[in-house]
Amino acid sequence: MIKTGIIGAMELEVEELKKEMAVTAIIRKAGMDFHEGSLNGTPVVIVRCGIGKVNAALCVQILIDEFKVSHVINTGVAGSLNAGLDIGDILISRDAIHHDMDVRVFGYRLGEVPQMGFREFKADEKLMDLAKKACEKVNPDIHVMYGRVVSGDQFISSKEVKEHLIAEFQGDCAEMEGASIAHGAYLNNTPFVIIRAISDKADDSAEMDYPTFESAAARHSAALVKEMLKELGA
Ligand code: ADE
């Protein structure tokens, strides 16, 4: 059975979706409120996981173990690392990397979790395709593209760090949860996609832009997820 787990790090990122869902139960675990029910006719569990990679990893495991979700969508905002991605645009993950994993001293590539043999967690192609089509339908004026999400427990707000993330990972956007959700989904053989609307440029202007644009960006991402659910349930 199709059951979609939807994770946002902040309330802003899930509040629109929660308002519109029919809630059958709210279950609290690990300090997170899992809202179970349906949205656009399809079973969902919507949850705010809190900021950062540990919260995100715990959340995805609970969604899979306790709520038996069949796949996971992460909605939210991100800083752009790609000159072609402006504030308000949307990035759909092709893959995700932990940018703060560094075991180079033992011969691993920067970003590679030791002994995994790769550093990119690949998103599900069907979910990617559904997300892009849903975006073109509900947000026709918004530029949407596939790309690479790089995640770490760090808000990126300097040109130097941004350049490092581009040079080392060819990242398209930076945020703080996606790779953990991808990693958890991978370990549990669960398809995932990350959808992020750009709230800032992850450089010296990020501190100013982020508070100004986060709300509109989060709404764009949520509108896309809502539309996607129609197709997933069909
Ligand atoms: N989320 C939104 N903007 C971000 C940034 N610049 N760095 C990390 N996470 C973000």
C-alpha cells in the first residue's frame, strides 16, 4: 500500500500541508508529532523533524518502523550553490551527499561514509519525475531543476564555504537534513525524494535573504508536494 511520509525540518515547511490533511491520529515520538491521516485522497504521515541531520535520521527511521511508510518526501528550503538557481526556484534531488563527513585520513573521499563504497544517495526516479511534473503544473512560473543536495549541520553563509561545496561536491543546493533522510531511506530500502525551494544564495547575503524569503519558498515546496500526492494516490 502507498503511504507517504512527509518530513519538513521546520513548522513553516509542513504547516500548509498539515492544515489541509484529514488527521486521524497525532502520535508523539522522539519529541516529534507525527500527523497520520490523508491528504488529496492518499494516506500520509506528516512531521516536523527539527533542524539538522540527527533529527532527520531519527525521523525517517520512525516513519519507516512505526508508520510503515512506503516512501519519503522531504520538503523545505535551501541555499543555492548553482548560479542557475535563484531565490524562489525549486531543486528536486537527483542525489544527496553529507558534506560534513570527512574521513579522508583513511583514504575515503570527502563526503563518503566509511565502508559504503559511494557517497551519493540516489533519489527515486519515479518520485523525481512526479515532483517535476507537479511543479510544472502548480508553479508554472517557477524554474525547477534536478540536482544535487549537499547536507551538513551548518548554515552556509559565506562565499568561501559555498565555493568549497561547489568545488568538492558539485552541489546545487545546501541544507541541513536531506542527506540524512536519503541515507536512512537507503538503509531501509525505501524510495525518497528531496524537494527544496531556494530561500538564499548560501553566501554573505544569506543571513539577510533567508528570513525574508523562507516563508514563500517553503510554501512553493509544500504546494508541489500536495499536487504530487494526487498522482501518487492515482
Ligand atoms: N537552508 C536554507 N538556506 C540554507 C543555507 N544557506 N545553509 C544551510 N541550510 C539552509
